Amino acid sequence: MSFPTSPEAMSPAWLADKLGQPAEALRGFAVAKVGTGQMCDSFRLTLDWAGDVSAPATVVAKCPSHDDASRHIAKLTGTYVKEVSWYRELAAGSGVSAPLCHHAEIAEDDVDFILILSDLAPAGQGDQLAGLGLAGLVPCIEAAAGLHALLWNDPRLDALPWLARDNGDVIRALFPQLYVGFRERYAERLDPEVLDLGAGIVERIDAYLSRQTAARTIVHGDLRIDNILFAPDGESCWLVDWQTLGRGSGATDLAYLVGTSIADPFERAAADRPAFDHWIAALRQRGVNPDPDALWTDYRVGALSGYFMAVFASMSVERTVRGDEMFAVMAERPARQALALGSLDLL
């Protein structure tokens, strides 16, 4: 392998070159861990340039997880391939609210990789545990519409091999096993009806994974506020962590966002339709002609996706105290959403 996969392995000359500068222009750099991601490790690099150069003062380096279990599931599902490919092939010029990528590289093993991204500070990561109300989600809904409009019913959805990799067989086989461990781990933390929703998904797993959506587009797949950076004024945001990209209904992304973000079930129930209507309007502004009735059904089924991800991710990545509570919340909030919307009855 000819490239570094951690800040410790980077030389100032290598980094300077990837940022379009002469090797001798970078005297060195300081490293600080950033983010709470469990599938990858991210670091802020503060750069010590020699003289006046037109280069960033800081960048973010994204690297494979230090955790063997996370690396294993990333290889199995193509997680790192998807994110690197997003930045290499689609992000630039897409108009989607995402960081600028200075360099993206991945090894043939689909595990060792490096991304050098623009540092969007002082923008800050959303707090999944605290949650966010509908007003705060408006810029996220706009950003989601920008992503979904990019490949709405587009033939390229089937032409990009990394995007077409849906891992359906792997997920179909793993989810029932992972749910057993999830139910045991959270037996005292989650209410019985929340736990039982997972059993319902297991019973309908084939119908859930094979369901045809009203429209197909590129979907983020993990669109929650932990994976969104917000400007200090809350008026704009950027989507990050492109490791779960896939093809599906944009309404699923939206249901996932709303369901995982709004803590109070009554407040969330009041927000489902307004959030959906705002998304439909944002799509129309971007030249898409959506079918609201059919997509509302996608939204209702999509409410299951947050719970599904909570089970799958919690049992697949490195376990932490914050992670345990985050995944409990990730299951609990969308479960209430799915029960209220009758999601299982649509399968």
C-alpha cells in the first residue's frame, strides 16, 4: 500500500502534495481527534505552513476505525468504498451540502483508506441524544432534497457498481441474529412494544428488503443529526458520513431524519406531515415532479429504517457508553413513529 491511513503515518510532504502545495511548504501539523463516529476515526489536522500559501489552515482526515469489529463490518458491507466513491465520483459539482474533498484513496482490500476533507469549523455536529425539533431540521430537509434530486429515477443508479451494492443478502441473514443480541442488551432500557417491533421486522424481513418504492434515488442511509454539521446560527448545514449510501426512496431518508431527531413522540407526530410537505416542495424547487401520495406510503414504511439501523449498527461496531444510549434512542424514537404510522401493516 502506497498511502498513509492514519495521521501518524502521514508526512508533511505527502500532505502538502495532496493539498496542491510544494512538499517543503508544510513544516508540520498538529492532530486532534474529532467526532463521535464509531465506523471511522476522524482527526483535525492544524497545518503549519512555511510562508504565505493559498492553502487551508486546517483539514479533517478520515481513516479506518481502530476497532477490528468495525473494520470487519465495513469490509462486509462496502462502507468505506461507498464513502470514498461518493467523494471521487459524485460530490464535486453536485450542489449537495457536503465537505469539499481534497484527496480520496482506498486500497484493494476495501478497508484501508484515507480522506482529506475541508474543515467546516465552527460548524458543529448535531447531538443525537439531545435531539432537534422541526424548526431546527428545516435546513436538513433542504439538504436532503438536494441529495435526492441529484439522481431521481436516474439510470446512473444502476450504472455505479458501488452504489448498486445493496448488501441485501448479507443484511437479510444478519439482522435476525443481531436482533436477538439487541433485545437482550436493551431488555431493561426499552419498553416491550419497542422491543417487539424488531420481532415484527424479523417476521417481515423479506417484504421489507424487497419492497418496491414509489421512486428511486440516491439515499444517504444514515441521515441523523449526528451525521450533520450545523452552522453556528443553525441556518445552514452539511451532510457528512457517506458510508451508508444506497438506492431507495428519499422519503425513507426523511422519515429516518424526523424519527431519530424529535424526542417527544407527540411533537414528532405533529411534525411528520409538515416535514414531508416541506421536502416535497423542496424537490419541486429542484425540478423534480414527485408523487406525494405514493411517497407518503414510502415515508410511513421508512419509519422502520431508524429502528433497523439501530439494531444493525449497535451490534456491529465498537461498544461505548454513549453509543449504547445513542442506539437505544435511535431505536426508541423511530419505533414510536413506526407504531403511530402503522408501518408494519404496509408490508
